[in-house]
Amino acid sequence: METPTLDATMQEKLVQALGRTPLFKLLKPELMPQLLSAAEIVSFAPGETIVRQGENADAFFVLAEGEATISVEGQGGDKRDIG
């Protein structure tokens, strides 16, 4: 995980991503930059785990670009992709 530099182009991309998120899409567009200023912007390498099943969480993630796979681990330890 790394913290990328936030230039104007990236800021606009992130504001648009927040606006597409169901949790935030009803907010007025002029509030999005303020919301973004309170966010921690992070970047993950391909294949890097973002969160693990069963761990306590103190944050949530909005995917601004790229792809992520959601996997669950069954009782027998078998892992399967669900999204």
C-alpha cells in the first residue's frame, strides 16, 4: 500500500468515483471535494490484499480505478472468488 500524490487530475477522478458510490451519490456535487479532503488516499499493487475476511475493520474503500476481486474462505479453508 502506498499513498499517491494527489494532483488536480487525480482529485477530479476521485471526486467522480465518490459521486458514483451509492453511499455518497445523493450528496451535492460541491460537497465532494470536502469529503475527499477527509479521506485517506491509498494505492495497492496488483495481487495485494486490501482486507481479510474475519478481521475487524475501521475503514471502507472506494475503488477509483482498476479492479478488485472479492474472495471468501470456506469452513474447510478453500478459497473462492465471488466477485
